[in-house]
Amino acid sequence: MQDQSKPVVAITTQLIEPAMDKLRTTCNLNIIENYSSPQELVEKAQGCEVLIVSLSDAIGEEVIGPLSAPQTSSLKLICNYAVGYNNIDIESATRHGVMVTNTPGVLTEATADIAFTLILSASRRLREGEKMVRDGNFHGWHPTMLLGRELFGSTLGIFGMGRIGSAVARRAAAFGMNIQYHNRKPVKDSPHQWVDFDTLISSSDFIAICAPSTPETRHRFTLDTFNHMKRTAVLVNVGRGEIIREKDLAEALEKGYIFAAGLDVYEFEPEVEPALLERDNVVLLPHLGSATDTTRMAMAQLCIDAITSVYHQGLIPSNCVN
Ligand code: DGY
């Protein structure tokens, strides 16, 4: 029996248990995991007023149209359980009067930690060192063994100086790095130096991609870009995979255009370019940016707050993106 005072919410993935508990008390919850097509999602989510989705769900017109059609149901809100929302056709949602929310702010620090994890592990060759020890190939300290790149005194170039980029910059300052960044426009009141894209790639020792996926950022890093970077440079990506043309990165790493890379996101996620899997000088993580229990709970709370704003207070959620 549904509680008429609560909205019907369809969710495509299991969140951590305390979040599921909270959702169950706030909504009539319909869990739809592992659907095989947009049509199946539409069928199973029929009648929902809210859809909670993850970044792996591609939510386009074929889902939004039927679920928001007045004669069939009343989808009014899509909560994306992520800060990046390139998986959702925002234009379609807006056209159908469906609000879309994301989870800004709460995953900034966790994601910046992962950016730094990648910077440190790629530059200091953690993968190779770990493997050497586990394989029984560590036969004692040697002056030329696994030499990496030093952070102190180097220049970090941040591509995308938003919340996450700024949090990466704070960490970098503590490591004694000089910081420069590239955004479309200089960020007002930023203590760091804005540089044009060509300067960013040619003069940085480390580059951290912290930008969202947009038509402008897609494939911004190609073989030609890598060829203009320092041969000693380390590149990491915690933004979105499509910003890098992954095949080109594999080629650049193979040809020694750059020293190393670290990725948390992939162009065709969850697929990873096979040539990258072969390489020692790239650290590959399975999209762990926001993966701490504190952050994942805070992300869920933002979804619950959005539902409460819309259904109990009649307000537009503060994190509505359209
Ligand atoms: C997001 O929420 O967009 C992040 O990529 C999660 O790690």
C-alpha cells in the first residue's frame, strides 16, 4: 500500500543503507536495478514523480518524454546522484518541465583527494613499486630505482578551476607547488594565475583535469596536446573521461610524450582503452572520486532535500540545474 502523502520515487541503484532507510521514510520507493534498455526503465518507472539516477544512467528524451507525459504519469524531478550531469539530456528535461538536480559541494574534498592520490601515485610510480615488492622483485634499495617526478617547486596546471579545481589547488599549495589554471574566463578573486590553454599545457609539470564534460571540453586533450606538453609531465583526470581522447593518451604514454598519467574517469566508461591497460606509466582507478561513506551519504541527503523542497515545500531546489 502506498502512502499517498509521500511522492513515488524510482531509483536505479542501491545507495548506502542509511540513505536507503531515509529514502524509504520520505518516499514510496521503487528500486529498479539492472534494466536492460531505456524502454524497460520507462516501463518499470511508470507513475514515478521522482527519478533518482546515477552517472552511469543515460537519461534522454526516450526516458524523459514518456515518464513526463501528462496522460501516463507525472515525472517532475530527476535527482542525479553525481555533480556532473552530462548523462542527462537537460534540454529535454527542461522542455518537459522536469527539474534536474545534482550534488554540488559535498563531493569536492573527496574528489580532490583522489586527484592528489593520482598525482602522487603516477608521479612516484606507486603501481610499479607495489608490483615489484609483491612479485618478489625488490632486492634492495638502489640509487636509480623507479625514479619519479617531484611535486615540491613544480607547477601544477589545473584545467577547470571550479570547486574541485580549487580544492586541488589548496592541496597543491601545501605540497609547495606553484599553481596556474585555465578556465574559459579568469575566476574572480582567485589567488591563482589564469593562463591560456596553450600556456597551461606547455608550461605545467603536472596537469589536473577537474572540468565537467561539455561540448567545449570534449576531446580537448588529444595527441597534439600531449605532444605540446613537457616530456616529464604528469596528467591526471578526475573530471570526465571524454575530455581526453583515450586512444591518443595511450599513444602519448607509449611514445614518451608525457611521463605518466592517472585516470579516475574514462571516455567510454566503464570500458577502458585496452592499450592503457598494458601500460605501466598510467594509474587507473574505477571512478572513485566521491567514494567515501561520508560523501555518498551527503550526496543522498541532497537528493532527499530536493525531493522535500519540491513535494513538501513547493520550492525549486537550490541545486536545480535547469
Ligand atoms: C560526480 O559526481 O560527477 C563525480 O564524478 C563522482 O565521482
